[in-house]
Amino acid sequence: MRIEQHIEVKIDSVAFGGEGVGRVDNLVVFVPFSAPGDELEIEITQRKKKFARGKIIKIVEPSEARETPLCRYYGQCGGCCYQHIKYESQLVLKKKQVIDAFEKIGGIAAPPVGDIVASPKMYHYRGKAQLHAARVGGGVKIGFMDVSGGRIVDIGRCEIVEESINGKIVDLRTDELLLACPEGEYTIWSGEPFHPAGGKERVSRLVKSKEFLAPYEGFFQANLFLIETLVDEVCRAAEKGKINTLIDAYCGCGLFSVFLARCADKIIGMERDAASVKCARINAENAQAKNVEFTCGRVEKILSEKNHVAEKIDMIVLDPPRAGCGRDVMAGILELGPEMVVYISCNPATAARDVKCLHEGGYELLSLLPLDMFPQTQHIEIIAVLAQKQA
């Protein structure tokens, strides 16, 4: 098998990340934008010792899971990779990817994965978009990075963002500030006026009738229609027993802390971003969550400082960035020895790596719930619930 060679391959599955997987002469071949069951003619674009990559030249026999993508930029824009797959099939393959990650990376045989929670909306569900802008020739290019990550795809609308964001994308092209200085990234929130970087400090979000402030350039859960389910599932895990003290690590603007306040006598939120911590304190005060306090700093550092967590910790909730927690945080958790750990993640691979540390440290994985917070994309949210193994 050589570069530019044309071969036929049948796609057996889809790997985490979105590429279809087939085999030719016992060599694994990865093919973007393919679907399980596809019979394809592909061109080899990369050849390594243990695998190859190819691009579709011709669909010889399409999979029954295939459908026509909604987006006119699909295949160029790097934001989505599953629009060519029926939504029911997306859910099946994402659940399998979670199982594979926890078996292969987490070393947990037959992980207790529940039925995946589908998003109420398959399109137009995102409440936030981050666009790139650049001056090209005599004009301005506004959009998302392409599949290679090397250039901007100029777009007129995005099919996974809430429609008010698409209206702002149109307006953005006539914004005088942008036209004068177009280079950079621009954050747009649903239901909020557009503000260039530095133009507005905070944005308001509504969850279960409670208002949450978040930094305008900061993080908030993306799926407008599944966030309440996510909150409910995390709270359900905390309702299993009496909790005196609960740590909410990587707490952001305090979303989980506020709703968990009724489940514990005391909540300690930990977050390194100072702007998010300011918002969290306001959010807790507005919700009259008087048993919640927040500490600003790196989670691993706070966990290691005993004066911050002097009391017995009954439960720790983790919602780290996509890179996961890492060994220092895992070591800090094992030293504290909470009875229960709830791990929320948008990256099953790094979550499986971290859960393996907990599993080896004496914790049992009780449940693993996938939620499809990101339809049409390779991403999938999971909630892992762990408890100390009984002697």
C-alpha cells in the first residue's frame, strides 16, 4: 500500500474522533466522513507502519446509516464530522466509543455504561460560538477553522448554533470595529448582543429558572436543551446518601455548586479562573446558596493545602477541561479519600485515564452515563460515578 494508491475498503466502525475504521490486508485504515457499513473507493493519503489514512474517492455502496448533511460547508469546516450519519446511528457509535475508551484506556472490563441520553435538538442547540476572522485580500473572512485546522472557512451560517447566533454572524460582517480590525477570535452568545473582546465582562444564562453569570470569554455548558438534564443527573448522584462536605472542583461559574447546595451541608468550589470565581460568588448569593464557598487557584494546589480542606470530604465532583485532571489531582483526591467521586467530562479518553487512577486507588465505577451534548460532532459528555470499594 502506497501514498496516492486507490483501494477499496469496507468501514466496520467509527473511532473516537470521527474517522471510519476499515482493514485492508490486516492494516487498519482510517477514513474521515465515512459511515459504518460503507463500501468505498479511497485514496491513501498517509501510510505508517501500523495504520494508514485515506480520503473517499467514491462511495461504492453507501451504508444504511448515511444521510445527506444539512450544512453547505460540511466536509470543509472542521466543526462537525457526523452530519452524514443518521442521528440514531450517531448515538449508537458514540456509546460504543465510550465503552471502548473505558475498556482500552481505563482497563475496566465491561464498564457499566447506561443508555445514551439524546439531545432534544440535533441542530441549532449550541448557545455559544467562537469564530475566527482574518483579512484576506480586500475583504474579511469570518468562520471556523477547516478540517486541517490550517485555514478559515468563510461561512454565512452554522447549523449547530442557536439561530440568534446566525443572525449575529450576518451582522458581524458589517460591524465597523471588525471591518477596521478583523484579525482574531470573536465570541457570540445566543440571546445576547454581540460584544467584541473586552466589550462586555459577563453574559447571563438561565438554567432551571436560575440566572447564572459567566465571563463573556469564559466557559458555560454549550447545549441549551440538555444542560438541565446534566445538572439533574449530577444532583441525583449526590442524593444517594448524607453529605457533610462536598468539593466541586473546576467549578467554573458555580453551576453545579448552586444546584448541589441542597444536597450537602457545605460546598467548596475550586476554580483557577478569577473571573469565573467572581461570577460563582454572585451566582451563589443570588440563589441564596449560603453553604457554598469558592477558592480561586489550581485544583491540585488547593487539594494539597490541608487548611483549605481540613474536614472530612464525603464527595468530590470533577468537571475538568478536555485534557482531564492528571495525576497530581488524582493523587490529591486519593489522599483525601472521599466516599464518592462524580467525574463529568467531554472527553471519554482522558476521563478513562483518570478513572483508571481512581480504580487502582480503591474506587469502584458504579455507573457511566453518556449524554450527547454535541450532536453532529465527535464530542460526547459522560458522567462517571465512583465509590470506595467495600472491604
